[in-house]
Amino acid sequence: MEPQISISAERFLNLIRSSKRGKLKIYIGMAAGVGKTYRMLLEGKELSDSKVDVVVGYIETHGRKETEKLVAGLPIIERKKLFYKGKQLEEMDVDSILLQKPVVVLVDELAHTNIPGSKNEKRWQDVNELMEAGINVISTVNIQHIESINEQVEKITGIRITERVPDSVIHSADEVVNVDLTIEELIDRLKEGKIYDMKKVPIALQNFFQKDKLLQLRDLALKEVSRQVERKIMREIPLPSRERLNAIVTAISTNNTSGKKLIRRSSRLAAIYNSKWFVVYVQTDKEKADTIDPKVQRYLLNNFKLAAELGAEVVELSSNEIAKSIVEFAKEKEAALIVIGKPIFSILYRLKPKNFFRELSYLTSKENIDILMVSADENIKK
């Protein structure tokens, strides 16, 4: 008798058969210990039992017996050994996987930063390379590693997350599945030593694994998967009557902190409305390459990089008429929304007969373009 395959695994198998480029399925969760890796391995076993060529590319069991048992039942690609700072370390062997070319590869911890000297800097880049070669990938990630909500997570937890995945990677996934537990179940698993070594449990309970923090992270995970479903509907079931923004333009300046916030907020808007998204910087004579502060220029380039990673088309314009240039660009791209940082006006700025915000408001009203102002974290007087 042929083994039964679950609906989830069968749906992914149908996706695999429909495309030359590899498909991506992501198991997402609010925190470590909810069972993402276990669910991924369980699906891998179901596919393997159905005669699909499945291999383990990289799995982190964290010493969990149930997880180790599932890994033992699947073929494993041996990890690549690298030396870094006098120590021998291991990473996923991308070249070996490409050479073997399985139908499906299981890759844990999508946000992981590879050891210097690896083929790619980030594991999500490894995954993208595998998919480009026609290999299908099932992976895992925690909600706190998604780039656009990184600052929000830091405010909730008080912990800065340095390993992050661009939203564009999550948005490009063919399936995103939320692995959910109640807060009580997760904390019980922690106390039983099923997530971390028992020595680490008291510290975890005092820090990340507090009920109020986990509840907010759970809410973020559920909302992210809900948005992914909305994006999938918009891609696959086009409805003429559905409200949609044709394009969004985000105008950034040389302000590093507010630029990051604008980019991340705009990324989520573009994802919700399935819109084209442009990040625009208008370079004035005062900010040309030979006059701009090198430190400021470096911050600006970092923001360009962030915007590109999150899926924006980055555009640099040269003009001393900033508002006019932004509106003309938005009009050209048929954008219905311009996103800017919320200005903090000084009295002198308000008294100026001509200022950026007043001019932008006038020009956008003429072109029937909306403005969304995102509040800044810093008290900067203009």
C-alpha cells in the first residue's frame, strides 16, 4: 500500500511540477521552539516516502531528540568545512547540492549569516542560487528576522536582531506556513528543556520568553502570513474591482535613521497593495559627490542597498527643486502615493514663503497624488 501524503505536502509537490525555477516554501514562527524545523522535516519525510528525491541541506537540531530522529530518516548532504579564526566550522555545501541536484532540499534557518569565506554572505542567497538551478527549497525563519519589522521587534523585545532576511525573499515564497503554539505551550516546552539546555531556561524566561513579548511576536507572525495570503490572492486572482495602488514613490533624504524607517514602512505598503515601488533621492548642488560628507554618503548608499533588497527600484535625480522633481517623477510612473518623513517645523521654517512641504502639498493636490507622512524618531529641526 502506498503511503498517504498530507494535503500540505501534496500542494507543494504540485507547485514543484509546475515550474522550471525552484519553488520556495517557508515555515515561519514567533520564536524558537514552536516546531518549524520539525514540521519541515515531517514534510520532507512525507515527500521522500512518496518517491520524491529529498535531501537535507542544512538542519540545526539543537539536540532535540524528536528532530534528530526525523533527520536520521533522510539523506544528508555533508556540510562544507571551513576554517575561521583558527577554528574549523561547518556550513551548507551549496556546490555539492547543485552537483547532486535533488528535487527538494531542506534548509534550516534562512536568516543565517554564513562564515566568511563561504560562497555567499547569507543563507537566503544560497537558497536563491539553488532555486535558480531548478531545485525546490523548504526553509524556516522566525518572525523577528524579517527586515521591515526589525525595528518593531527590537522595541518589543529590547533585543537587536542582526541576522535579517529581506522582505522580498518572504514575498517571493510560493507558500508561507505559520507554525503556531499558544504562549503557555511554548513556555511549557521551554521549562521542560525542549527548546534550550536547562541551564539557559531561567535567562530565557527573564528575557525573550516573557508572555507579553511572545504575544506581540505571535501577533506579528499571524499578520505576516495573512498578508502573504493577500499577496498570493492579488497575484493569482486578479480582480478589476480590487483597490490597488499602481505605484508608490518613497522620497528619502540624507537622513540615515528616518530613511531606514521610510523604506521599511513603504516596503510593507507595496507588499499589501502589490504595487510597483520606487525609492527616490533628489541630489542638490549641496550634496554632489565632491561636496557631500563621506559619512553621509555612506549612510545614503546603505539605504539604497536596503531599499533594493526589500524590492524597490532606486532612482537618483539631480535638481535643486526637490518637490517638483519628486512629483514629476511620481506623475511619470502613475504613482498614487508619495511617502515622506513627517517634517518637524521650526518657527523660522514655517515663516519661509517657499518650503519643501508647502510646495509638495500644492503640487500633489494638482496631480491628485496622496502624501503619507511617516513620523521620525529624531527631533530634527528644519
